[in-house]
Amino acid sequence: MTEYPAWVCGECAEEAGGRMPEGHLATFHHGRCGVCEKKAAVTELRDFRYPALERLNAVRAKLQNAAPAGNKPEEVLETEYAY
């Protein structure tokens, strides 16, 4: 990636070193993460204080190297919501 993705899941953002500020409220929707490419609850990177692009690329590379060749990312990520 040469630019930040529009949407990111919390798992990828946190693995890249992103953290939400204490007390921060973010809006999530179901979409496709621009890092792992899974369908998940995603939000904008600003909600995670814009983790370094190099670290997001490292997370993406790690996931691509771990996936068997020819397989697409999982289509559904189960998410539990607390209301």
C-alpha cells in the first residue's frame, strides 16, 4: 500500500500499533478491511490515531504470507456487540 486504506478493522489497526484515545467514540459499519481484506466491522484509521503506513503494510504482508496460495480472505468475521 502506498496510501492509507479508507477502512480498517480494529484487529488490523491494533496489530499495526494503532490505539483509540481513552473515551473516544467511533462509528463502525460492516465493510471490507483495507488491510486484511476481510468483511468485518470497520472504521476510519483516524479513530486509531493513524498507525504508521509501514506497520499496516507489515500486517498485510504477514497475513498474505500466512494464507495458503490461491485462497481468498474469509468472507465473514463474527463480531459480538455489547449494547
